[in-house]
Amino acid sequence: AELAETELEEVKEKLAVVEVELQVVREGGGEAVEGAETNVKQSLAHVQLERQNERLKEALIRLRDITSESETENRKRISEMEKDVATLDDLQAQHEEALFKLANAEVQVEELKMQLDDALGAEEMLVQLTERNLMLGEKIEEMRITIEDLEALKELNDELEENHVETEKSMQEEIEAKETQIREQAAKIASLEEACQDLEGTIVRFRELVMQLQTELDTLRSETQSAQQESVTAASQTAAMMSLNLKLQSSASKNQARYIDLEIKRIEAKEAHELLSIVQPYLPQVYLESDTDATSCYLFFQRLAQKLDLINTVAAQNHNLPESLNGAVSHVLVGVCEMRGRLSALSTTCKRFASILRQCDVESFLNIGRIYTDIAPMEKRIDMHVDLMRRDEFRDAECVSDAAKMQAQFDHLAETYFNGYEFDLGERELGMALACDHDLEMFAAAVGLVKTSVAAVLKDEDVEVDLGELEPDAVFFQPLQRLLDQSRSARVLSKKLSKRLEDLTQDSSALKAHFVPQLKPLTNLAPELVNFGFSLAQLVGPYLTEVRGEKSAFKLSSMLAFVQQTATATVGQGRKDDVSSWESVADFITQVIQETNKLLPASMENENLLKISGTAPWVVRVADIKAATAINVEAERKVAQLNDEMQALVRTLRTRDQQIQESGVKIELMEHRMEASKKQADAIVDLENELLKARKQERAYEEAMEQLQADLDALEQDNAKLKTAASTTEAKPAGPQPAEQETVAVEGSLETSYLLEQIEAFRGTVRFLRTENSYLKGQDLLREIESLPPLREPISREPTPPLVPSTLSDSEDSDSDELPPPPTLRTLAAESKLLYREVINYTSSPAHRRPVRHAGEAGGREGGEALGAEREDAGVPGAETQDGGRAAWEAFAGLARAD
């Protein structure tokens, strides 16, 4: 209807618009006709306007027809919809009345079902249920006892927890006291260990002095003995002794001065450490949170570089480098030279990192400081090697492997964090010069090892030597010695260059950046020489071992072939001129000397130097830290307030932890209770299964009741017949009767009395079964009612007429009884409680029965037995129903046996 109305309004609006347009057209057309009557009537425009007016008229007519049709259709729809709306209220009212009647009918059906099922029940099931209830009552008592025990255990547990908390607090206090004592003892132990190390160092130095003095005394004794034999040389020997004594005194005085200097430096270091420990708590929290790691990282790289340089210097002193390269060279010396090269490269890398950290921006400084926790453990390996060198147990191979691993890690750090900076220009240049110096040293060591090994083989009398027509000195030893001399001169120049660059780096200066490409040839040429020396040593070593082991002849031509092969593969690679292997190696060394000579004078000129200056990041950070640590009373108050809140939160967390522990104990108790409840649920499931069995028995009892009803009808018919027979016998005149008829009458009266008693018993049985069935069905109805949704608000309607009482039994007593009113929840609950009490009284009170015997009927029931029951104690509540039920069951059993 609403849609139709809207459409009608739209059509009306369109019609109004069209009418307005038509009026405008008409007015325009009239004026045109009046103005053009005289002269323009026959024109083409006039004709077109007339045609247009006709078309508009036709369109208006069609529009009028369409609007009229749509109006009629809309009116019809509106009328139909109004009719539908008028009928909808009636249908709604009818629907509500039908729903109400349906609900009443369902209630009546349920009540009729309850009334129809009143004749069902079983006494044995009630007895079993009462026994089960008693058993469950006993179990409940047992569970109460266990609950009381558990509550006592819970109280005991609470007391134990309180004692445990108190003991824990006391133990925590004792632990804190012991920890403070342990820290004090650790500090004392550290101080004592430092003192012991100092004393051990002094003892070692004095032992060395004593050993030197003993050796010198031995030499003096030998000299005195020789002096006694040779009195001519006595004066010179005494002079030598005096000079030695003077040297000893000077060395002792130097050692004493050095010891004093070391002690003063140790005191200064200890004082500085103590001052640092005193000043450190005064440092602001901002510094401790952000700048500590960065500062430690900067000091770490500096410290690591100094320790590596110390190992390098001590190793060179122990093996008398580089002077020992001029004599016999061993494998150990070659390994030491290689180790020094690796340690020098690692030290240069650390110096580069420290230089970058010294002059980089603050953000990079703090960002690099985050890696301190990752790289700090590396220092322990270097400290271990320093300690081993102090104890004269230094292991070169292990130190080389550790240096290689650390170099790989530092190369990764250089690519990640230290790339793109120019603050390490001087350290990079110094690293290139030192690398060239150590490469020349390794080359000299490798070539010296080859020379020493070949000379030892030639001097060995057990080895057969096959020189052929070659002269060893001319073709092998002299070229090797020339190479060694050239490398020595190159090393002198490289040392000068590295010394100059080291002085520049200490002065925060460096050669300009365009000298870096000139230093790269040195780093490219020197490794080729090292490759030549090492490759030659690797070829010569196994050959000499084979010669000594297999006792074969040593061939000098093989050695020259090794030299030729190694030179071709390394320094002579790519050369097409006919130059000997020795000359190609000498040319490489000459190139190194030339490049060094070019760089050395340029490094001495001030115009080629570059001053590397910059502000340290920690200096820049001072202003930020001062601004951050400015005293702010409000901030301190807020901090104190936040600390108090944090302590309160900590206390609440502790209480919650305690509550969680208590809830854990409660959960365990509830789990035990859940296990008990699961057992009870299993028992309930068993009871439900038994209830299903009882319902099956109930159905069997219903069938038996139907059979009993049929038998009751038959018995009532027999009773009616007997009553008619008795009335006919009483109507007969009195007179002597034969003896046989009297016996028959007596037997008939006995049979009728038995039948009457049996009928009464059946009626009591029916009443008992009705009450029991009504109770059981009432419980099911209560469950169904509780599961139903809440009722809607009642609708006003006419009162329901009273229900017609229905008959539930065929007997006269049941016909005369009126139907009880429908039970409510309260009455059902009260009746269930009363029935439960009656069942308890019934199970607890004894039942007295009296068996009744009867004779069998004439119709085929002779010799049968039946049991009747009477209730002697009539004062017990519910005795009639219970005695009737028992008598009915006994009568039913008697009939079954009689059948």
C-alpha cells in the first residue's frame, strides 16, 4: 500500500508538470496565431507549430489515459490492502486463540497422561532406591569426615607455609650477609693475588739475575783457573772481570730503577683504579646507561692493540729478531715471523677502530658501543697468551689460529660499523707499511730456512751428494745470499717508513689520501715474495726429508729446478723475457726498494702531511649529559613517587605469587575432589542405568497390570454370577437338604470370600501403583517444567471451562472418585517429601503378614495356593496403601503359581 501511494504521488507530480507545460505551450501558440493571422499564416513555421501542437495534444491524451488507469489500479490495490489489513487483525486474534487453545490442550494432554500413568510403579525399585539413598548417606558422612581431615591438613599446611616464609626471610638475610663477606674476601684475595704476582715477578727477575751472576761466576772461575795457568793474560782477565762487575752493577742499578719505576706506576694505577671506583658512583645514570659500553669499547681496542704489540715485541726479543735472520734459521723462527705478521695486522685493525671511535660522531660512537658485550670475551684469549708468555709457555701455533679467527671477526666489524670513515687514514697507511715490513721479514726467514737446510744436508756425511758439474756456492748459496742482502736493505727502508708513519699517527697526522695508492704496490709486491719463499720451503723440506730418510743422493739440479718452478709460479708469472729465477726475485725486491725510496722523502715533507683533527664524541656528550642531569625537583619527586609505586607493585606481585601458590594447593584439593565427584558421577550413571532397567520393569508391570485388569473383570463377572446364585439360594424355602448340597454351598461361600479378599487386594495394589506412578511421573514432569523457557505475559481471554473428569479404572470405586486438581510445583515437592518420609518409615518399620490358604476353583484352579496380606498395625501412616500393595503382590504371585 505504501509503495502504491508513493507511485501515485509521483504520477500526480508528473501530471502537474505536464499540465503547466501544456498551458505554456497553449499561451505561446495563441499569441503566435494572433500575430500571424495577417501575413504569416501560410508560412512553414506555422505549419510546424500546428503539427507540434497536435502531437502534444495526443501525448497529453495518452498521459491522461495512463494516469487514470494507474490511479484506478492504485485505488484497487489500496482497497485490497485495506481489506487484507482488516482481516489481518482477525487472523492474528484467531492465531493467538489457537495458540492458547493449543497450550491448554497440551496441558490437558499432559495431565491426562499423568492420570493415565497413575497405575504404574514397583515396590522393589523403591526398596532398592531407599537402600541406595542410605548407602549414599553413609558415603556422604564419610566424605564429610574426609573433608574435615583435609581442612585440618590445609590449616596445618598454612601454618607450615607461614613458618617456611619466616625461615626463608631469615635464610635470605643470612645469605646476603654471607655474600657480603664473600665479596670482601674476594677483594682481599684479588689484592693478595696481585701482590703475589708482583712478588713472583720480582723473584723471577732476581732468579734471572742470580743465574746470570752464577754463569758469570762460573766463567770467572774458569778464567781464574786459566789465569793461574797463564799469568801473561792475568791483567787483561782482571780488567775484563772489572768491566763485567761494572756491567753487573750498572744492570743491577738499571733493574733497581726499573723496579722502582714499575712500583711507582703500579701505585699510580692502583690509585687511579681506586679513584675510578670512587668517582664511578657519582657518574650520572645517563652515562651509565648509554655511554659506558661505547667508552669501554674504545678502551678495549686500544688495550688490545697494546697487548698485541707487547706480544710482538717480546717474541722478537726472545728470538733476537731481526738479527737472528742473518744466521741459521729454524722452522720455529719462520713460525714466529708469520705470527708477528698476523699480530701486527690485528693490532693495526684495533688501532684503526680506536682512531675512528676517538673522532667519530656521537651517534656512531654509541651505536658501535653496543657491540662491546659481544667482543669483550676476545680479550681473554689475548690475556691467556700474555700469561703464557710470562710463564715462558708461549705456543705460537695457538696464537696464530686465535689471531686469524679474531681478524676474520674484526674484518666483519670493519665492513659493518667502521666503513666509510677517514679518521683512520694514518693507521691504514701505517698498517700497509708494517705489512710490507713483516712480509719482507717472512721472506727472509723462509729463504734463510731453505739455505740452512740445504747447507746442513751438504755437511751431513751420511747423505750422498750428487752435484754434477755445478758449484753449490756459485749457483745456489751466493744468489740466495744476495737475495737476503737485498731484503735486508729493503727492510731497513720499510722500517724507516713505518717509523715515520708511526710518529705521524702519534702526532694525529697522516700522509694525504693520494699517497694511499702509492702504498698499495708495497702490499702487492711483498706478498709475492712471501709466496715465493714459502712455496720454495714447502718444496725443499719434503725433498730433504726424503733424501735423509731413504738415503738417496742429494741432487743440486733438483734444488735449482724447485727454484725455477717456484719463481715461475709466483714472481716470474707473466714475464716473457729470458731472465733467471734469481733475477726475477731480485727485480721484485728492487721494485719494493724503489717504491719505498719514493715514499720516504715525501713523508718527510710537511706539505704532504694532513692533520687529522676532530672533537671526541665524549666531549660532545658532556653537554647533553649535563642537560639531562640538571636538577629537577619535580622530576625527582615523580621518580620517588614512581619508586614507591614500583615497590607497592612488587609487594602486590609477591602477595599475588603467594595467592597463586595457595590457589595451586586449592586446585590440587579441587582436583582430588573432582576425582571423587567423577566417581560419584560414575555411580550416578550406574543409577541411571538401573533406572532404565526399572523403567523396563515398569513396562513389564504395565503389561502385567493389563493382564490383572482382565483377570479382575473376569472375577467381577464371576462375583456377579455368585451373587445371583447366592440370592437364588436364599430365596429357596427352608427345608432339609441333602448333605452333598450343603458341602457345595460351604465350598461356594469359601470361594466367594476368597474372591472378595482377592478383589480388595487387587484394588489396594492398583491404588499403590497409581500413587507410585504419579510420584515418578511427577519428578519427570518437574524436570521438563524446569527445562522449559519462561512463559510470555498472559493474554486476556475468556475463562477456561472446567475439565470433565475421566475414569481411570473399570471398578466401581474408581468410577466414583473425582479427579484431583492439577498439581503445582509446591504441592508436588510437598508430596514428594511426604512420599520420601513414608518410604523411610516403611523401610524402617517391620511388616506383619498372615498367610491365607484357599481351595482351588471348580473351573480348573484346584490345588492352587494364594497369599493374602493384612496389615495388623493400622496406626502406621500409609499402612492401608502399603499393606494393600504387599497383599496385591502376594496375591499376584499366588495366582501365577496357581496358573
